[in-house]
Amino acid sequence: MNLVWAWLADPAHWQGTGGIPARIAEHLLYSALVLVLAAAVAVPLGLWIGHTGRGRVVVVNVVNGMRSVPTLGLLYVSVLVLAPRLRGDWAFLTPAIIVLFLLAMPPILAGAYAGVAEVDPGVRDAARGMGMSGLEVLWGVEIPCALPLIFSGLRSATLQVIATATVAASVSVGGLGRFLIDGLAARDYGQMAGGALLIGLVALAVDGVFALVQRVAVSPGLRPARPLKTHEAIPAS
Amino acid sequence: MITFDKVTKVYPDGTRAVDGLSLDLPTGKITVFVGPSGCGKTTSLRMINRMIEPTSGTIGIDGRPTSSLDPVTLRRGIGYVIQSGGLFAHRTVLENIATVPLLLGWGKAKAYGAARELIERMGLDASLTSKYPAQLSGGQQQRVGVARALAADPPVMLMDEPFSAVDPQVREQLQDEFLRLQAELGKTIVFVTHDIDEATKLGDQVAVLRVGGTLAQLAPPADLLADPVDDFVADFIGRDRGYRALAFVAAPALPIQPEATVELGATREQVAAVAAGAPWVLVVEDGAPVGWVAPERLGATVGRDDLHRGGTVARVGGSLRAALDAALSSPSRRGVLADDDGRLVGTVSATDVLTEIERDETGPPS
Ligand SMILES: Nc1ncnc2c1ncn2[C@@H]1O[C@H](COP(=O)(O)OP(=O)(O)OP(=O)(O)O)[C@@H](O)[C@H]1O
Ligand SMILES: [Mg+2]
């Protein structure tokens, strides 16, 4: 504990390109990039599948399949395949982003899909019966009602990405993972534990921000929301 | 007027849900679709607003075939109430009710104004306005569902078992309110239920469907009870139909007897004097009958706890069923009759009511 404290309290560690603030910024940047990409694909896809009921089986299999892919193995494979074809930072960043993207997809997709699919059929029927068009039902009813589960999916993806972005460092990209890798190499346990602590704190802080946004975005009529269990699979039928 | 002309629905899996249905649903009246489970009531109802497309045949509203109208436009002009309520959990009561006006582009001020008016009209407490559906009781949710369907003042209302998810007491309240509202509004209403009592209570005409989706009988409730066309209809409307049919016969001038009464709070001696040996004495409060007391089981005075409240009170000029029920449910076997303001008029015996029923030469109503 003292080692951690000593490492954290050293002003030198808070400066420069390898300093804590810079690493946090890198970490957040990669994570945000990945999450925005994953959400941009998975949220519309999940909403569409939930709304139309089409392609559900494919999603179940894809989502569950992706979950069982080993992250590190995939990372090294994609580095081997991609690194020779790309230049500069991107050579290592791209594989990391791809891996994290694949990691973030399943929970977001599952949340968006389940959120819409679980809207009470009576509610959907009433909405259509009152003369809402398909898009009006989606925007006015299904998405607002799905928000709690959409948020659950996003939050669980975020936690996983922030925690796993650490591995990005193992292919010599920045982020808080560097402290773990460098600390291990230098047998500097204060640095290692400090880095781990920082990752945890960053994850908590980001989740807290999400919680606040969720409070504002989700109608009070939908609280308390059913939490999406982390390993919840999309029901197959 | 809504017209069904040889309407048939065969689902993709081959189920023939509705088969050659032809009938007219008059403007401003309540038509009830009733029949056993799976007889095609819901399918018939949902074909009117094109939630389901008929396989063949046409449905017309005021002479225009619905197939010629855009489904979304058509639906915005037809109120729609379903059993589960279907309220939007993420919207307040006010926002729920204003849904169709907002879809029609009335603007917020006008839409919410109309919604507020309906909240009042439906007998909902104004404090519910900003509540969410999850915070309402089942009965309140159904009222909001009906209010939401009425918000844009559509001439036609489709209601699929709107009251069957609430307990019997609330259901009866909702039915009474519904009839009161309809008396004011005069909508063309299509009402689906599997409960024959609800059908005869609410319907101006009742369409009995049989499994397979054919029309077994279309008749006003009194005629249906008095004269079922076949065994299926007779079976479906069930026992007690002779008694239930009396609900549609206005009581003629019954031989009403004056009844000696005591006021609530009278002393034991006063009651004994009025009773003059009779086992039951009627108690009134401000002229309104409140119950019967048995003199020999009385304390010092007549309190509310001493009242026998089993007897129903019939209205003078009400139905024969109500008068007979008042007599049969009364511990003294004398049925209590009151005027429209609830003040005691007198009593009538079951025998006298039966005599009137027998004297009615037409027999059961037809
Ligand atoms: N989408 C569908 N696909 C296939 N068959 C259906 C479908 N909807 C209804 N049916 C069948 O059509 C028949 C009529 O169904 P409908 O829902 O109209 O009955 P209902 O009279 O409303 O019954 P209930 O009183 O149980 O609500 C039933 O046999 C039902 O199983
Ligand atoms: Mg039905």
C-alpha cells in the first residue's frame, strides 16, 4: 500500500507524455473511440432486430460466439496479420481497436435488442392501433421503453472495454495498461498496483457519468429498471 | 354505420378465424361481439381498423370501404382500447391521453387541454395527471386507456375486453361509467367480451359468434335472452336467462305497500312499538332506506352495526329484475322501493312482482 501511495504521490509521475494524466487521457480516448464505433453499429442493429423480429437467430449465435473468443489471442493474431500492412501508430492501434470493438459489441447489441423485444406486446399493439407509423412506434415507444436496457448494455460494454483496454499496452500502445506492463518489466510493484488502481477508478468514474446521464434520459415511469445480467444471453425463441 | 360484407379471415397457417361475416353496426350504438374463446371476436374487431387485413369481403365505414383508406389515417380516426390497457409506461397519464391529438398535430396546448378535460370527464382524480401508469391501480389504468381512445373525439371506438382484467366490483363501476359516458357521447362502439352478462348489459345489439367465426345470432339483448335461435346460443347465454331477461322489462305499476319505519338512532322501545310483533323493521335516515333491524336483537338504540344490509333497493319504474331481487334479498321478504333521489317509497312482495310478471301476457319479452 505504501509503495502504491509513494508511486501515486510522486509529482514526477503526473507530468509529461508518460505521466498519469496523459495515460488516462489516452485510455479514455481509445475506450471512447471503441465504444462510439461499437454503439454506432450495435445499437441500430439491435433496435432494428428487436423492432422487426428479423435476424434474431443470427444475432444470438453471433453474440454468443463473440463472447467466447479469447481476447488476448485475438489481439496477437490481429497484430500479426495487420501490423505489417499498416504504418506508424496505427499498426498496433488498429488491432487493439478491433479486438475491443468485438468485445464491446455483444452487450450493446443484446441490450438494444432485448430492450425493444421486451416491450409489452400490448403496448406495441395499442401504439399501432392508435395510428402510429412503424417509425413513430420505434421512436416514440420502443426506444424510450428500451432505454434502461440500452444503458445496461452500454455500461457493461464500457466497463469491459476500460478494463480490457489495458491489453492494448501489451502491443506497445499507450493507455493506463502501460503502467502494468512497464511496472512488471521493472519489478516496480508500486507502479503496477497504482496503474491497476487508476484503471478501476477511471472505470468507476465513467460508469458514474453514465448513471447520471441515464437518470436524466430515462423516464421516471420506467424506474426501477430490470438490470441486464452481464452474461445474459439473448433468448433464442 | 359500419358494415361487414361477407368478411372472411384465414390466417396463413390455415386457421379460419372469421367466416363469411355479414352484419351492420349502427351509428351511435354499442354492438357487442360475444362468443366462446377463439370464435374470432378479436380478429373481427381488428379487421375494422386494419390491424388485420381480411382475406376476402369488405368492411365499410359510412359507405367507404376501409381498404380504400390509408391504415394510419384510418386508425387515428378510430378509438382503440385493449384488455391490457397498453399504456405507455414512459409517459405520464396526461401525455398518454394526449397521444392521438399530438399525432394529429393539434399542438401541445390544445392536445393537453383535451386530455385534461377527459381526465375530469372519466372521473379520474386531477392528481393523477402527472403520474405514470405503473403508479395507477388496474381500474385507473383502464379508465386512462378509455380516455386515451376518446381524446381526439373519434366517431368510432373499438374495445377488446377492456374491463375483463379488473376485479368484478371495479368492472361493474367501469361498465356503469361507460354507459353514462356513451349516453353523453353517442359513439359508434364495437365492444368485444366473452362475458354474456357484460354483453347484455352494455350492448344495444349483441352479435353471438360461434367457433369458426360465423354469426350465430344478432339481436338486442332482451330478444337474445328471450329467444335464442338455436341450442348453441341458448347454451352460451346460459342458465338464469329467464331471470336475467327481466332486467329489460320495465316494472309496471307495482302494488306498493306503505312501510312502517324507524329513524336511525331510535330507541328499543320505539322500534318495538313500530314492529308490533313483526320480526323486521325498516330503518331510514333522512328519508332514505338504510337497512332492516330485528327488534328482539337490539341494544338500547338502533346503531349502524345493528343494520341488516343484505337487501337491495329497487328504483320505482326500474326493471322487474331489480324489483324481484329487492324482494328476494330482503330479510323481511318485502322489497324496498325508492325514488330517483333514493328516498323510500314503500315495499313490494315477491308474490306481487311475480303476479305482475305472469300478468304480462306477452310472456317473456320478445
Ligand atoms: N396470428 C394468428 N395466426 C394464426 N391463427 C390465429 C392468429 N390469431 C388468431 N388466430 C386463431 O384464430 C381464431 C380466432 O382468434 P381470435 O383471437 O379472433 O379469437 P377470440 O374470439 O378473440 O378469442 P378470445 O376470447 O380467446 O380472445 C383462433 O382459433 C386463434 O387461434
Ligand atoms: Mg380476443
